[in-house]
Amino acid sequence: MDTGRKGFLLGVAAYVAWGFFPLYWPLLAPAGPVEILAHRIVWSLVAVAVLVAVTRRWAQVRAVLRDRTRLGFIAVGAFTIALNWGMYIYGVNSGQVVETSLGYFINPLVTILLGVLVMGERLRPGQWVGLGVALAAVVELTWDYGRLPWIALTLAFSFGTYGLMKKKAGVGSAEGLALETAVLAPVALVFLVVVHASGGGTFGHAGWVNALLLAGTGVVTAVPLLLFGAAAVRVPMSTMGMLQYFVPIIQFAIGVLVFHEAMPGPRWIGFGLVWLALVVITAESLAHRRRVLALAARRQPELVV
């Protein structure tokens, strides 16, 4: 199998795995969202530490530990990914899978907005159109829900901020997650100890299957990450960008078809506007990339493969 096809299949596997996450978290009942989050942090640290050891990337981890600026970005990233994980677990386990999918549908749009607000990037006209349509979608969905779609917005902005911190830190996915969970793990461990000391913890008290599933949160976090990392070095980022839509599409389907969440007419309109915004942004990005490549080919044809 050629490298490109293998990378494509690995990317599909990573995003499909993330897409099916809503089926996993309800299995952890009777554990509540905060306890599940704490277990996910601790067991993810264990799983990713093993991954870093196997791939012999401790040197990269030590290099980051000596850089206070990068550590600062990682600390902020750790907070935002914890917020993202916690909100996602809450959304899924409270029967709001469709709204969590909305968060990942609008995440690319939020990433563009953060590029403008934080990085000082300038938007092209097509991008402005896409963001305008997305804003109309949020207004429409706010009217439909009777409130801001705060679960979706929290997921989108927390993950967008996390991506921005990862970009600034410039750390590989495995060692980055190892450091992020190391920042969070002491708080998570203290929480679990206190909860279990008070008799409220479920680990070991709700059967061995529940205990294995809680410990498995580390594996289900690390495996898609490993697949993603392997794919990212084999296929163009534009391809990875297109594949990311597998996640919210699968989540949306699970919310509607498996959990039978309500989708009244106005909500379909709101989601339709979000999808339209994504089509506009994606089409504009592909057209812009073609223009850039064509210009490069005219200027330096020997450099274009």
C-alpha cells in the first residue's frame, strides 16, 4: 500500500474513532461527568507516557520542560482541553449529542475567527461570507433552543483555543498530550482520592466492567491520537482538514438516529446554515489554494511538483 493511501486510511480511522465517542461515555454510568473527566486525565497520562516511552520521545519532552514560554502555552492548552473534554462528556451523558456535534461543525469557523482576533490575520471576502452565515446560524439556533447553544460554543472555542496553544507551543501530539495531562493529573488525582474517601467514587464499586471502562478512557484517548499523528505526516493538511468533518457528521447521526434526539424544523434550518457556512469556507479555501499553486507555478515552475 502506498504512503498516501495508508495515511488517508489512518486519518479516516482516527476521525471515525473520535466520531463514535458518544457511544462510549454513557457506558461509564453511574460515574458522573466530573469523575469521568478525572479518570480520563489520569489514565490518558498513563497511556500517553507508555506511548512516549515506546517511541523514545523523552528527549523532546525534556526539551519542552526547559522552555518556560512553551510550558506556558501547554498549561493554557491543558486547561482548555480539560474544559473541552468535560463539556463534551457532560453534553453526551445529558442527552445533548446533537449540540455537541454542532460544536465540532463550527470549530473550523471559530479557528478562523481566532486567527483574526489573536493572530491578526486578514480574512478574504469568501471567509467573511462564511463567518456571516455562521453568525446567522447561531442567532437562529439561539431562538430555537431558547438560549445560546452554550455547549456547542464552549466546545468550539475551547478546542479552537487549544489548537492555537498547540500551534504556539510547537510540540508533537504525543509528548504534548503527555505534558498537558501531567499538568492536570495532580488535580484529577486529588479529586478522585477525595471522592473515593467520601464513599462517592464508582471505580471498584460498580463492578469490574465499569472499572475496566474507566481505565479504558486512557486507551480511547491515545489510540485516535496515534492514528492521527501517523496520518498527519503522510497526507496533506488540506486532506486532514476535509477528514475532520467525519467527527461531527457521525456524532450528529448518532444523536438523531441512535439517541433519537429532537430535531424540529427550526433546528434543521440552523444546522443547514452551519453546513452552508462550511461549504462556503471550504470552497473558498480550495479555490485560494489553487490560485496560490498556480501563481507559484508561473513564478518558479521547477519548484512545483
